[in-house]
Amino acid sequence: MGPGPGAMHPRVAAVLGTPLIGHLDPVMGALMDSTRELLKPLFGTRSSMTLTISATGGGGREAVLTNLIEPGDRVVVEVRGYFGGRLAECAKRLGADLRIVEGEWGAPPPIQGLVDAIESHRPAVVAVVHAETSTGAIVRPEELKSLADAAHGAGAVIAADCVTSVGSVPLRTDAWGLDAAFGCSQKGLACPPGLAPITLSDRALAKVRARRTPPPSVYFDLTLLEQYWGPSRVYHHTASSTLALALHTALEVIHEEGIEARWARLEKVAKRLVDGCAALGLPHLVARPHRMPMVTPVRLPEGLDEAPIRRALLLEDGIEIGAGLGPLAGKIWRIGLMGDSARDENVDALLTALERRLPRR
Amino acid sequence: MGPGPGAMHPRVAAVLGTPLIGHLDPVMGALMDSTRELLKPLFGTRSSMTLTISATGGGGREAVLTNLIEPGDRVVVEVRGYFGGRLAECAKRLGADLRIVEGEWGAPPPIQGLVDAIESHRPAVVAVVHAETSTGAIVRPEELKSLADAAHGAGAVIAADCVTSVGSVPLRTDAWGLDAAFGCSQKGLACPPGLAPITLSDRALAKVRARRTPPPSVYFDLTLLEQYWGPSRVYHHTASSTLALALHTALEVIHEEGIEARWARLEKVAKRLVDGCAALGLPHLVARPHRMPMVTPVRLPEGLDEAPIRRALLLEDGIEIGAGLGPLAGKIWRIGLMGDSARDENVDALLTALERRLPRR
């Protein structure tokens, strides 16, 4: 119940020991094609440039930015938490002419500030975090849409970190106008870490194809990966059939439940958690419209020595929760409801343990 | 029995379904520390900068080169096959002033040509492929040692692609003077793909620390990864406990058998394969001193329509072997003896199937 990984679904665990399949085996090709189709609705896209990167979510970020950003490109990045900071750091390393729009950790996204920055900086790329794992604050659909409109108005593409959102909350990249999104396998998808699903719009792909120089990375080169994921199956790297089969199984489980039913179930479990925490004197950090169900950041009582409690939860109760990061260290806990961990009985077990371990008020 | 992946060891398959552990869990930390110690003897190193990259072997290559090469650095790369070509492509993308020393695919490495190039080009980095998977030709220890001496004489560091060698044949980076080496999990280590073990010498690490600019990649940034693998466990990415546990188990299996015993066993199985193929009219491509046991490249009879035979082996006999690549396409097959696939009974099954499927001479 930390901010990721969540627990695997038991059916995912059951397929992991399947004998390896070669990365160029026709069975592997069929698995990849099917995975693409199962991923599209989770991203809310019809783009055929939807595939997985053989790396964790951070590799998905890098694949998207490394291909989209050329040295000297003007880039606008929003930073209100750790992962916004990572977007900025990646962009800087890629030689971007970077404009950072900062916001308070846990506060609503500075939409007007971002729109102003887009209009004045005239970027080629805008990058935002959909669901900021370090704070538990999410950007709302209409806000993402207005950022996408502003980006497109300036001739830019817009990329979103969806590592914590994909599979857990509505994500509609086509409808909202997001040109690139990247996720991970180990949070909302209830699969082990190791794969990063990504999707690119035609506009993003056109920018990649129009590069003056190839990206500095061969491993994350999307024009090469596109050929491996296409009918010609040109060798690029040894994709792991173990992880591919696990992700495919996880996606089957999700589609059997129904994507919308899954989102609704998660909202319900999260409400139980948020209400239970509030009753224990642990109020939510984030104002209601920007809360996300899969990470609940709770404010700790003034002066609480939180680390020993977190440690006892992990080592004695077998429950992992996350610490605060950066300016929120020592001030919040982050409780995750991800993948197969998002269950009423887990919430109840945590609340019972917290009640026992928190000092009496 | 292709040129990778090999089969997993059954004990590796058995641990894959273990519930996920968080990437910052103390149990994960202990697993990482132990993995490092188990990896060192396989690389033949005492360097504590030995760890795994959360990506496939290609990600290991990129981690090593992206950290070692700065834009404008002079680099000498040896190309006698597909993976030498990848080293060159990566170096080029990183802005290297590149000198490529070419050799014939499958021929012995052009050691003198490389030494001459090192002495004239005065590189900062030399990169070679230890065991070239695309041809089945290996560089011998004394040859690697002479290249390392030449590199050090020129003030360069030398990196070796050990993707196909680590775990299958002797590898002694410290004794040979190799400053960086990268491998993969799915060949000699009998584990699923998804992790790339790497090691760096103090000399290589000093070059990384002396960089004028940070590497373009955050995901592969070794100074950040070093902190995650060190006692402070600073978060860098969500390392997969599934793959970490699989690799640790695979390494335990290897150490129980004994590294030298494993190398010797592989040599014996490979002899059975090479002799059996020769008896079927499929001679080895590579002259004896540069053969490697884990990839046997066999010359095909003139005019053989090889693809249908390979396809029937895969789809009807359940045996995967590899095609020739580049100038060797249609001219050779590549038969792998990797990980748990390297068994007498597999060799015999393949030879029997080949005898049935090859046209009568």
C-alpha cells in the first residue's frame, strides 16, 4: 500500500513461470499485437503508436522526452512534485531551452501560469504530470484539455506522465489532446515492474520523424521500436516474454472487469480509506477536486515521529505505506491503492493497525 | 536454442510468482547487496561498482557508453558483426569522434588494426564485443588484454560487450584490464530478459565522475544508480523485485554448480553439438581458437532454402535456432547453448530433427 508497486493480480503471478519465448517468435509477435490493442482503451487512444518500453516508468518518460525533444527545443514543464522535477531534469539533459512553471507541492496545478508560459515561451514541447505520485494531486480532465489546447495553439506537442494514472483513473489522451503519454506496469495495471506502456499521437510522431538529428539513445529510439512492434519485427532488443505475458494477462483481467467498473471500484475503496484516515485524525492533504484515488496523502499530526510507525507497519504488520518526499517529508504519508492491493480488506487492515500505532489524541 | 534467450532454470521459474516487494523495502536492499556479491565473480572483478540496469542487454550497453562517452570524445570501436555495429551507432549518437575498425564477420578480431587505431586516434574510450552473437566469434583473453594495455597506454578506458559471454565462458575483467563490461540476464545466467548486469573499474568510474556535462540520460545515469545501490538507497526508479529475485536465484544456482564447472560443462555440450553438426555437413563458421561454446554458427550447404527448415524446427519440433544476420543471412544458422538450454538431450533432439529435415546429400 505504498505509492507503487501495487500487488500483482494472482493470475499474473500464475503466468510468470511460463517457459521463455524468443523475442522474434511468432507467438511473441501475436502477444505484442494483442497487448497494443488491450492498451489503447486504457490510454483512451486509437493511435497505433502504442507499445511498451522494456524499462520501468522512468524509462517510459525517457523514451517519450528523448524522442520528442531536440537540443535547443523550447520546452515548458510544470513542477509541483518529485516527478515534475524529473521531467525538467530529463528535458535539461536533452539540451532543452527550458521554462519551468513551479507550483506548491500538493496544490492545484497552476493552469493559468502554464498557459501564460506556453504563450510567451512558444515551446516545441510541453510536459506535465497527470497524477503526481509524490503529492497525490491530479490534474483534472478539463485542465489537461486546456493545456493541450494552449500547446497546440503554440505549435507544441504535449506529453503527460501517466505512470500513476493509467489503469486507475480515466485517461483519454485522444479526447483531451495529449500527444504522448507514458505509464508503468506495476501500479494501476497490477503487474510486476519492468515495462512502460507509452502512446504517441500522429502529431507527436510527426515531430519525431522530422528530427534534424537522431535521439541520443538507441535503446529508447521510437523509430527503431516502431519497426520491432510492426509487421516486419526488425530486431531491436530482447523483449522479455515473461513481462510481456504478465502484462497481457494483467490487461485481460482489467478488460474482463471492465475499465469503467475498475475505475469506479477504486473510487469506492479510496473513499473508505480517506474517511477512515480522517476519523483517525489524518486529513487529506489535497483539496477535493484534485484528489486521486490511487494515492492518498494524509497530513500527520504536528510533531509526530512518523518513521518508527511506518517501520513497524512494514516489519510487524506487513503493510508498506510511503513517506513524504521533499518539502512534504515528515509531514505526510502516502497510502497507495494500486492494482490488486486496492481492496476493502487491505484498507481495514491498515486502519486497524494505524489506530493501534498512532498516539492517542 | 537460438542465440538467446536460453531457457530459465526451473528454480528461477519457481520464484517468479513471489509477491512483489517494494523497491525501497529492506528485503529488496538485501537482495541487491547479495546480487552484487554473486555477480562479481562472474565478471571476474572485485569492483563494488557492479550492479544491474533495469533494462535488457542493450540497456546495459547504453548505460556504459552514455556514462563513459562525452560529446567530442574520441572513441575507437571494433565492428565485425551486428553488435559491434550497435556499439558504433551508440557512440555516434552520443557525439563521439568515432574511429571504426572493421573486420570480416566471423573472422578473428583485427587486434593489430585496433592497436594501431588506438595509438593513432588517441581515444578516450575503446569499445569491443567480447563474444559477437551475430557471428559466434569470440575475442581471446590475451587479445583482450593486449587491447586493454593499448587503451590504457593511450589514456583510454576500454569497455566490452559481454552480453553473450557472462556466465557462459571465463570473464576476468580485473585481470584483463577491462574497465567496463555489460551483460544480460537471459543468456548465460538462465534468467528471463529484463536486467543488464554491468561492472565498472575505478578508472572508468573516475572518467564518469570527471564528466564536464551530465549524461543525456537520467534513467541510465550511473552516479544516480550508484546512490540507489548504495547504503543510502536514494530512490532512482522502481526496480523490479520479480526480476531481482529471479536473477538472484539464477546466480545462486550458478554458484552452487560452481562457475568453472559450469564453463567446463558448456564446453562439453558444445563439442557434442559442433561434432554432430559437422557429421551432418554443417561445418563451423569460425576458426577454432575464436569459437565460443554458447553460439555455434554453422555454414549451410550452397543453395539451401534455409528459412522453411528453421520454421519447421520451431513450429513442428519446438526447437528455435537463429538465422544468419547481415552478410551471413542465408549462409549460416546460429545455434545457442544458453542457460538451462545447454543440455546434451537438447543437442541430440536438434541433431535428430536436423538429420530428418536437411536434404539428403
